[in-house]
Amino acid sequence: MSTASNFGGDKTRLGWSVGVFFGRHFSNIISAEIHASWGKTGMSPRERCAIRDNWIGLDGCHYFAPVLDMDCLHYDAIMSKVTLQDYGMNVNVSLLPVISSKPSRWNVMLSPGISACGTKASIRATADDSEFFSCSSEWHLGLSCRLHVGYEVSPLISVGAYTGITYVTGEGIDGLPRYYHSANTIWESGLRLTYNFKKGGR
């Protein structure tokens, strides 16, 4: 979510991502991991932006009316396709051992993290998906927090699901001028498959 959102004024557009991670447990409570992920998502202006007199020119600037001698599109006729990449580190805090010392196959982790997030946006016409203009790549500092719930299928394999939000700095990830909105966040949910290289440990 920035000026535009996956939950835009016209419809909801879901994105995708894939990634890998490698980590180490220092105790039954604390672990750390490094990760890399890549993905893509579609975003469109939010409803109140799409119904106002908001236009974007081929120069990438925001206008309240079409500009003479320059191609312009109204906000209700555009979307942003954004490619994403993320490289960072998380510290994982296992919550169940704090509550109970009884061993469990379940694991609930809270994971604050820091990362370098790369984005590249393409502003497109929704009518025919043609590219209006392409933005240059941007790099952001990302501060995130995830909640992860996992289950140990065997001593070597765990499966789980997570959800979390990353707040990113700098220019808007959607490539649109930041006029009404200051938000610049990535909300992501997914599945994780973990392989423990050391039997009986992590």
C-alpha cells in the first residue's frame, strides 16, 4: 500500500513471491535467519483517488486536469505492476517456551527484521494493460515484523504459515506521485517449509 493498493478502487489484485532462508537456533527461544525473496504485485489507486480529478502525466507528475500536448491518464484508468525483491535478516523469538516448558511440535514465533527492498514499478492502462511509462528501480530500507505458526512434521521437517508487514522508506513503491497518502508498506502472508540440517536440533 502506497498511493495505490492491492485493494484498489476498482478491484483487489493479489501478488506473489517466492523466497529462501537460512538460519540458526541459539536456544529454544532465540534464533536468527537471513532471507531473500522475489515477487510481483498489481496495485491500483484507492477509491477516493480514483473518483477525484486526479491525473497522471507521461512525465510521472500528478495533475488535477489533463495537460495540453502531453499524454495523461485519469487515476481510474491506471494500475501499477510492481516487481519486488527483499534481502534481509530476522531475529525470531519463540513464544511457546516462554509460556510453558512442556515440549511441543507447535511453534509460534514473532520475528522483527531489517532488510533492503528493491522495487520497480510500471504504470499501465487498465483498459488494455499497455504500459504508460516505466519507473526506475528504487531501493528502500525495510523494517518488518512477522508472526509465524509452524508444526514439526518430523525431527527434520517443519511446515508453517506466516503473516507480516514491512514498512519501507523512500519513494512510493507503486511509482505514483505521493500526494494524498504517506503510507509505504508491504503486507505479505505465505507458507514456509523448513528443513533442519541437524537431526534433533536446528
